[in-house]
Amino acid sequence: MKAMSDNNTDPLRNWLIVLPFIFILCLFIVFLAFVNVEGLSTEQRLDYGIKSLTTTGTIFVGIAVFINAFYAAKRAEAANESAKAALQNAKAAQDKQITERFAKAIEQLGNEKIETRLGAIYTLERIAKDSKDDHWTIMEVLTAFVRENAPLKKDEEQESPKICTDIQAALTVIGRRNCKNDLENQRLNLDNINIKRAQLKGANLQGADLRKANLQGAFLWEANLQGADLRKANLQGADLRKANLQGAVLWETNLQGADLRKANLQGADLRKANLQKAVLLEANLQGTDLTEANLQAAKLWGANLQGAKLWGANLQGTDLWGAENLEQQQIEEAKSDRTTILPENLQPPEHWKG
């Protein structure tokens, strides 16, 4: 880079040295030419000579400015090329460093020591933040790590009563990732996992595949599960207060005793879901499909049931006192008995016996 700068500077230096001599020589020639012109008075000769000298000087100044500007542009271009080369070298070095860090972290994920695995998980999180191109690959690595190390077992009694520290760490990293870097039309694959009692407060699991996952007793307060696939998942006793489950698929999902206060279930698919003794106070169930769902002894005070489908739903012992936008036609389609508590403006259907 220094040699390139010197090559650009030497011609300019030579021109700047030669130019004054050429300028003086031209001035002298012009002056003599006008001084020796016949038919002019001495005063006229001097006047023309001075004007000619001024014009010649202006021309030479312009030439000097042009030469200086030309070589300044050349220097700037050379500096720009050098800067680009330096930037490319820096990026190449950074990419190499990220690749080395990534490879080492992947290796450490299989280490026997829990502290080493934790370090690897948080290293991957830092790489995901530093490199947008590696973000989704790292999310796939972490979800695979969870699936591999916390699989759903057939025998529920053999399941660990407490989630492992490294699994919890991986889920925490996944839940707080920068979703803007997620690939389009891709979803987190967390199906058939056992993450019982996981701490996922405010986690972003939008669109995640959580089919048949065991989330029993999980803390999902204010979690984003919009559009998530939770078919046949176990959310028994889970804390889903203020969670966003808009458009989520909860077909045959076990939500027995779950706390869904102020949760957004608008447009969710809860067909054949088990909501027995679930708490749905002030929940948004607008347009929710509750066909054949079990709402036995559930509490829906102040819940918004506008347009909710209740065909074949079990409302036995359900507390619907203060439920909003609930119409007579909706409860006519449901199954129950006289134990159901209805809003004052509605009457138990004739086919409700007992």
C-alpha cells in the first residue's frame, strides 16, 4: 500500500517542480513578444504585456489545480481500494474465527461436564448474535440438542421431575433469539420432547413445532406461542397467563388445570382439547374452535367468547359468569347440565338435564 502511494505521489512531485520553471519561461517569452511589437507606444506595450502575463498566469494556475485534483483523485481511489482490501481481509479473518469458534462449541456440546456444555451453548448464542448467516443454523443445532437429550419417553413415570440445566439453558437461548434473523417458512423443531417444568417466561416460540411435547407445569407467562403447533402436547398445570396463543393448533392438547388468565387464544384450534378445571379468566377466545373440547369445571369469568365454536363441548360445571359476547345459540350446541353457571342473559338449553 505504501509503494502504491509513493508511485502516485512521485509524478505529482515532479510536475510541481517543473511547472514553476515552465511558467517563468512562458511569462518571459510573452513579455518579450509584446515589448517588441512595432507600432505600439511604450505604455501600450506594457499594458498588453501585463494583461498577457495575467492571462498566462491564470492558465497555468488552472493547469496546476487540474493536475493537483487529478492526482488527488488518484490518491483517493488508491486509498479506497486499500480500504476495501483491508475490509475484506478483516471479514475473512472474522469468518475464520467464527468457524473455529463454531466447530469448538459443537465439539463441546457432547462433553460429559455440564459446565462445558453450558459454555458451548452460550458461545453459540454469541456467534448467532455476531453472524446473521449462522443464526438459523445455530437454532437448529440447539433444538436438535434439546430433542436428543430430552426426548419424550413412553413411560411417563421414568421422566425426570426436573429439567436438566443444560436443556433449560438451550431453551432460554432459543426463546430470546433475534427472530428477525429466522429463515422464512422455517419453524423451530421441538416435537416429542420432555421439558416438564421448563422456565420459559416471555419466550418467543412463535410458530414452533411442539407436537406431543411434555410441557407439564411449564412457566410460560407472557410467552409468544402464536401459530405454534401444540397438537397432543401436555400442558397440564402450565402457567400461560397473558400468553399469546393466537392461531395456535391445540388439537387434543391437555390443558387440564392450566392457568390461561388473560391469554390470547383468538382463532386457536382447541378441538377435543382437555381444558378441565382450566382458568380462563378474561381470556380472549374470539373465534376459537372448541368443538368437543372438555371445559368441565373451567372458569371463564369475563372471557371473550365472540364467535367461538362450542359444538359438542362439555360445559358441565363450567363457570361462564360474566363471559362476554356469548350467545344462546352457542351454548345450545354444547353439552352440559344444570351445574353450568351462565351469564344472566342466557338460559340453560332444554336438552341440558340433571
